[in-house]
Amino acid sequence: MSFSFGFSGDDIDDEGQDDDHGDLAHEISKTRISDLEQSNTRVLPPKRHSFKDLLASLPSQISYNTLRIALQKGHGSEPPNEMMQHENFNETLVAKIYRRSLFDIRAQLMAEANPSTTDEPDSAETLLAGLENGDLSSGIYEGGFKTWECAMDLASMLTVPSSPLFQDGSIEQDWEVIELGAGSAIPGLAVLAAFLRRKTRVGRTQAPGSLKLTLCDYNADVLRLATVPNVFLNYLFLTGRMAPQQVTEDKDEGDLDLEELGGETFTNAVMKEILAEKISLDLISGRWGDDFVDLIITSSSQSVRSVNLLILASETIYSPSSIKPFARTLLTLLKRHQQRGGPAKAWIAAKKVYFGVGGGVDEFEREIASLGGTSKVIFETKDTGVGRVILQVTSIP
């Protein structure tokens, strides 16, 4: 069964809409809980994917647009000193994030769709239907092509100068960042930008730390069509790999012709550069659970130095059926990292309540507490009908 968030085929930002996306919570209220809890759809087991292999599936030309991450003075509640207070906290553009355009993703899905005479649509057809109608299908498509507003809140937290990734003491530290339910990976891309920017502050006598970025989404095709292209685009533009005339300050969209740049030779060279920057990328699809955790742990950094773990997620607790496995997966990852001697925390962005479906912050916090974890609000906004928060979750040693 599926339910609709009431969006059009394009997400809020492709059409220049930066405000509330059609009141997500109101639209979810039209959904029957049974649609989620009684689904017998086969769930997808966790699987690791190669960045190189997923990148190779891109067409020769991809279209992109620009997402602006801005901070607004007085936006929400006053944040803790350690998080967001700084003297330049004014309404100002602080970052640009580049992402593959939805119409470009749609075009590739249409080209890959294989209409059949059977009652079961293929993967491309199913994802295309979700993209066109704004529908989520439990166990099939979890909305990864969209950019959700709580992801923007999280990206803002990661972009401000007081973010832990910007602190002087963090420049030489190693970081492992895991984004659960990444989709277009806006928070993960903010982390990538912060890491690359902080390297410019490292003196010649300092050895910069490393970044292991693990991006996870239920659908492998979301990783292939949205997540990986977005990482590739942002690395090119953040590092100046592209010629200045190809990206201008007032240009919000454009096309990237991989063939003109050298095709596979070019992409292979870029991947080598990413590794040289001490950045490693891991991509995992499939359901949350013990197997998922094991897959992440086996790929985690084996550095002899202490590694900081930061887990990110946005809009992942809208359904009661997802809160328990998500909370257990989250705390297991935190605990197992702490057992290896490294500090660990998670930032979870969500609406306070998702009316009619039953998910929300209160139930999630109760589940975290029952599993031996702690949570606290580190950001809150009430600028729309339904408040949004960012929780910091930790595991009690």
C-alpha cells in the first residue's frame, strides 16, 4: 500500500519554493495507519554498493540545480552555546549545495522503465510512480528522491561556523559520518563541504584528519540516481575542479557534460582525487536492523586514532512502524562505536508530530529512553503550523 504526501512531481526547491512543502503533516493525516502496518511487501536486505559502479550508470550529461542553505536570525528557539551562537548569526547565505534535478532523474527512470504485461511493475516504473505522484510505498519506495524540509534544518546546523566540524580542534581529528535515510543527502553534502573547507585552514605543519562518509538509503536506485550524482557534483564545485566559467554566482542551474570532460577517464581521476583528500565514501541500501549494523561496522574506520562518530537522519520517524527499528539501529551503532573507544552522537531532525500516522518526536524519545539512550532538543523552530526540532541522541556508556 502507499500513501501520498500531497506533493507535485517536483519537490519544493526545484520550483523555487523554500517555505512549507504543502504542509506535510496535514497530508499524512489522510493516510490510514493500516497502509503501513499491514503491508506484506518483501523488505530489501542491506547491501553495500561501490561508488564507482553507481557513478558509471549515469548518462553522459546530467542537469543540476542549486539549493541555498541560509541561516535566519531568530529562526526557532535560541540554540545552546556549543551549537549555533555566533556573532554573525544573521539572515545570510552561508552555503550552496548542488543536486541533480528531479526532471533529470525522471528522464533516466523513464528511459530505464521496462513496461511489462505482468501485474508487477519493474523497479524503474515503481520509483517513477513515486516520483510523479509524491507517494511513499512502505517497503518499496521511501521518498528518497525528495528534499525534505527537516534535512534543510540539519544542513544549516552542519554549516554554521560553530558546528563541531569547524572547530579548530577538529581539524586534525578523524570523523566518521553516517547519514541514515539519506536520499538526496543534503546533510551529508553539508558535511562534505564543511570538511573540504576546514582543510583550507590547516597549516603546513598540521596533518588534516580524515572523513569517512557513509550514505544509506532504502532504495539502491536512489543512491544511484540521486545520492552519488550529488556527491560527485558537489566535490567538483567545492574543490574548483570545474573551470570558473562553468559555474557562476548567479547561475542556479546547469548541465554537466561528462563526455566533454573526458568520460570514464575524468570520473576515475576525480575518484582518485577524493581518496587523496582523505575522504572515503560508503553506500548502503536496504532495511535497518542487525544485518545493516554489521555491514556498517565491518566497513568502519580501523584507525589507531580515536574517530568521532556523527550519525545524521531527517524525517525518518514519521511512522510508528519505523521508529522502533530506527531507534534500535541508531543506538546499536552509537554503542558499538563507543566500545571501540571513540566519541559518538546522533543528530535527528523531525517534525514534532506527524498527525494521523502516529509517528513523532515524543514516541521516538520514549523509545530511545527505553533502550538506554538519552536525547535532548538542540534546535527548534515554530515558523510553520507544525514545529520542527533537531534532537541530539547519545548512548549511556
